[in-house]
Amino acid sequence: MRRIIFLADMESFYASVEIARDPSLRGKPVVVCGDPERRRGIVLAANREAKACGIETAMGAWECRSLCPQVIFIRPHMQDYINVSLQMTEIFERFTDRVAPYSIDEQFLDMTGCESLFGPPREMALRINGEILRETGVRCRIGIGENPLQAKMACDRFAKKNPQGVFQLTCENYAGLTWPLPIRDLFGVGFRMERNLRRLGIKTIGGLAALPREKMKSRWGINGEVLWLNAHGIDYSNIHSRSTEKYKGVGHSMTLPRDYSSKEKIEVVLLEITEEVCRRARGLRKVGRVVNLYCRGADFDNPTGFSRQKKLPEPTAVTMDIYPVVLRLFDTHWDRLPVRALGVSLSGLMEDRYLQLSLLEDKEKKVRLGRAMDEVRERFGITSLFRASSLTPGSQLFDRAGKIGGHEA
Amino acid sequence: MKFLAEQSEMLFYLQACMKVSPQRSTIPSLEGIYLCCVENEMNISATNLEVGIRCKFPAHTEKDGAVVLPAKLGEIVRMINDSKVEVEVEDNFKALINCSNVNFQLNGLNPLDFPELPDFNKDIDWTINTGLFKEMIRQTAFCVSSDEGKAPLTGIQFSVEKDVLTLTSSDSFRLSVKRGNIENVSGKEMNFILPVKIINEMVKFNFSQEKILVTLDEKNQILFKVDNFLFFSKLLEEKYPAIEKVIPMEFNTTLTALKNDLVGCLQRIILISEGNNFITKIEVRDKTAVFLANSEMGSVEEQVEIEKQGEDVDIYLNSRFLIEPLRYIEGDQVKLNFSETNGPCVITPFDEEDAYLYLVLPIKS
């Protein structure tokens, strides 16, 4: 049976939500961005009028002003965006029970079988767009495909560019429509892969599709093979609704407000990140046995950094069991150049119902202590109980408290 | 330097040395094997600076001398189809290996670059029966920790008191204690932690001498002398945690079972429990013990016939931790002792309860 998959994408999501809240902004160039004095002063979203002046996402605030002097800066309200995103999921769920949020402003919908209720795919898409616009004030674009990849390509490459905001790709028209596009437009191709492929003389999606599958596989392994499948519009993945999804890992990462080069400061931040990861794992009542550390260097033009993992001797979610491993990973792999972003994740998760007792320490006590700390923070806030190192320079705890994803709530 | 040696004999000792020479080292000569021949006696040795082996065997020497040759020499000698191997080393440490129709030339190193190794020229501290020593090591080495974060637990604790040697090993979840008699020549009491590397190699040999001679030197090294071998190892400069005190004096439940029944049952239990961190539930009743495990794959339940004394008990244990000691316990029957649901399980052989004890902590649910 042919599947019908939608990818719904919100136009200029943050900016659209702001305009919906304050209709006086309509028609003016609006940019949502953090404090222009700090690194967070980058464009998180710009509406169509602002983009027309040349403003792009991730641009510095000062650049916007020179491009468009009348631009209106609005500080982010992350909690509102999350609420609107959840509201959208509810609207989608009126049409199908298989909704999978992909990011805050993108959600996959499996509409297979719904056409007997709501009509052909295009009609369903237009109807969803109408309900979203009426109830949230945000314009939604929908890409339709026979699998998630086709839906994503349909949305990014076509639906966003047409006035109805709907486009359908099928196995039949996929090659004719996408193959002439530049290779950069293929889902999964970043600027480094684009550079690699250009070196092989491949400039279009069709060019990649024409390569033998084996060649892509031998050169780039499974990733190469996936790109080849993407070029052919093939994707075997499914839309699982959120309720059935299993957690494979928990992670937390942050971009620092300025580049850190002092080891002590970085270690303070690593402890705060580790604590947050462990707190999340404990909240899910899980313990993990693989720790991953991600670190990105400060130099944008010469991307450096690493992502390395280590298996723990036994599964745990105790911050101070995991922190020494994070430190060792950092010390082993850090090239001593300034650091821009850090992330820690814990995977290999399993239920925390069982605890292998130890001769050396009272593990139950450590577990109970962690839970008690989590409960205090749950009730009185994240800054109610913290480690003394969070009072030293470098700490991000107080700066980020009350923010969501590092942006103002 | 020039000598003629028996191929099989030379191979045997070279292979022993290859067990300790490091694959890669910042000191090039450590990657090789040191050879020295003096008056019809060959001495060969290898070390990684932590542990080492020295051995000697007879050879016909035409010209005395010494050299360090690549560890590959062992493989060369293995592949030679001749009962004799002739080695001649020139002044520039190039070695020519000649036999029937093959001529190898190996680039050697200056023997003066090879570290000076300890010698057994000190008085013996104690001696132990070779077979007993190997058994004692086997019964303790398997539960040594491989976690660098628990440094003292990466070795076996040796305690000598009068004529009794007690070995203790633990990875913090379980504990092995093995006692055996020695002849304490020096009469000294001692306590030290020995990394497992060298003794794990030692137990693989079939020695012909009945006694192993042991001494500690002033550089915090232990030396074992047996047959034509001298094994040595640095000791860990750590303090062993006082974990023996967790061994309960009394038990509420004691069960006796046939060892092979338990091993068979646990092997089947592990098929399922390995998908769930080896978690196994054991319900001990009057005539049976029920073993249960489940994982994402499915579940398993097995009854084992037992003799029980004391109360019923339900306990969660790691099935891998349970099966491992059974491989090293002699005799047809074993005893499992429990004190309470969250207390340790202690396994002992049926007859010699004092000689060996294995303790494993439960999993708390």
C-alpha cells in the first residue's frame, strides 16, 4: 500500500508566533533574537519582510540593522513557542494518531488511510493548513510524499516556495523534479559533504543518483548509502507516534556565551551539563552505560572538535560516577584550543529498578541523594540547590536558569 | 656471539618471552628479546618494565656474547624445519640465523640498551607447591577488576602469616578468598598487591618442579623461580580496601546442590539474562531452587534440585557472577549460603569450606 506522509513546517515560526500575539507587527520586518550584546544576539527567526531585506537566520544582530534599519527586534519567548508547537500537535491529532514532532516547528504526520475521511492528500493538506492558520495565526507548509524523506524534500524544496504551501512528491515524479536540483539541496548533504561530492564532479542530485550504490557505500559507509537512497527518494523509516517511542539516550549540550580556553572553566560547565543529563535520566527512571562527550572548537572556518564515547563499568545515573569519565574523555581528546560548544549524553539506557550492590561504597545512598536533589530542584527551581563550583567564573547555571534551550523563556 | 640450540627448546622459551614483550614501546629494545650466551648456557629474557620473564637453557656456544633481537625471532624459529638453529651475531648486532636451507638476517640492537633485570640472588622468603599455587591463582584471578578507577582491585592481595598464604581478589561486586599452606622460610609476615599480568601467564605453564620459590626485593618487586624460569613483577603501590569484613559469620539459609546442575542451569539462564545485565531471580524453597530471568527477548524459568537448611529466601543475583566461580571449584557439590534478601551470597566447596570462599553481593530491586 502506498503510504501518505506529510511534513508540516511552520513559516518563520518564532517570528510568526510573535506577530500572532501582537498584530501591530504585521507587515513590518520582524526579527526574533537574543541580547544583541552577547553571542546569543543572533537571528533565531525572521519574517518574510525581514528576509526580503537580506536578513537570514543565524546572522548577527548588528548585521541586521545595517541591512534593514527599520527592523524590529523581539526577544524570544521560548515557552510560548513550545505551547504553540504543542497546540499544533493537537490540531494534527484531529487528523491522524500518528504524529511525530521532528523539531519545534516541524512535525511528521502519517496520513495513510485518512483519505477516505478527509479526501485526497492535497485537500487534506490544505485543510490542515487552514486550521493551523485560523487557530494559531502561523502559516504552515506541508510537503507530501510516500515516505518521510520525500515529504521533507517536497516541503523544503517546493512547498515553501509556492503560495498554497503544499506540494506532493511521489515515486513517479521524484526523479524528474529533484534530480536537476543542486546537490546541496539533498536532505543529508551538508557543506562538507557538498565539498566532497563536488570533488568527485557531482553537482546535482541526479549526478549522485547516477553513481553506483556500492561506490557510495565503500567510500562513506552507511552514510553514503543513505545519501544514495535519498537521491532516489527511497526511505524505509516509519512515523512512530511519540507514545510508542523508546528513549535510547539522554543528552544536553550548550553553546557558550563566549569561547572558553581555560580548562577549569570548561570543567565547571561540563559538571553542570553532566548534572543536567543525569537529572533527566533519573527523571525517566533510567540508568545508562555509555557516556558521550561532544566538544566543538571556536574557529568557524576550521571546524575542530570531537565526539568520543566511553563505556562505563556499570550502568549509573549518579552525576559523580559519570563526571570523572567525562573529564577523562575531555582531557584525552581536547586539543587545548578555545571551545565554543559542549555536550554530554548518556545512552545504553535501562530501567533503574535493579542495583548491583558494591563492597566499596553505599550505592543506594548515592542514588537516594541524587533523587532528593532532583526533588528539591523540581519544587524550588534549578538554582535552589547547586554545587559550589557553579559560583565560580565560567558557570552557566544562573545565566541559563529560567531560559529554555539557552533562549529567554 | 655464536651458538647452536635445539629448535624445540629454544622455541618454548622464546614463546614464553613473547608473552610479555610489548607490541609497541617508546624504548625500542623492550620490543625485542634479550639473548645472552655464556659457556654453553643461553639466557633469554623479555620485559615491559612492569613484569618480565627470564629463562635459561643449554646451547652449544661457539662464541659468548649478547644481543637484543626482534620478538619476531620466536616466529622465525617456529617456522624453521630443522631440529637445530644456528645463530651468529656480528659486531654491528646483525644476526644470521642458519638452518638447512634458510638464511635469515635480523637487525638487532645493542644489549646495553636493554634494562637490567632483577635476579634471584637474595634469600628465599617462602616456597609453595606448584600445583597449589596455580589452583589458588585460578580461583582468585578471575574476579580481579579491570576498572582503572579502582586501582587496588586490579591486583590480587597476598597476605602471608606464618605458614599460610591468603589470596584475596575483588571487583567490588564480589570477592574471592583462597587460603593455602606455604613454607615460610623467612618467617616474615607480608601484605602486598600483585597485578595479575604475570601470574596469568605463569598458570598456563606445566612446570616439572614441585616447588615455586618466592622472594620480594628492595625495589618493590616479587620474583618467582621455578624450573628454568624466573618471573618477576612490580607490586601495586596501593592499599587494599578492608572488604573482608563483609563476610557474614552466620547464615539464615544454606543450600547444597550438584555443581554440574547449577552450571547447566545458569548457562541456560544466561542466554536470556545477558540481555538484561544478567539479572536473575532465585527463589529458594525446601527441595528446589527456582531460577528466573527475563529480557526484551523473552523469559526463562528453571528448577534445580537442592538440599536446604534454614529459611526460604528470594534474592536477585548476577548470573554471570554466579557461574564463574563454579568453573574453578573442585568437587561435585557446592554450598550456597544466604543471610538475607539484600545480604551477600557466599559460595564454598562442599568439603573444604575453609580453603575457598566466594562472596557476591545481590542486586537490589
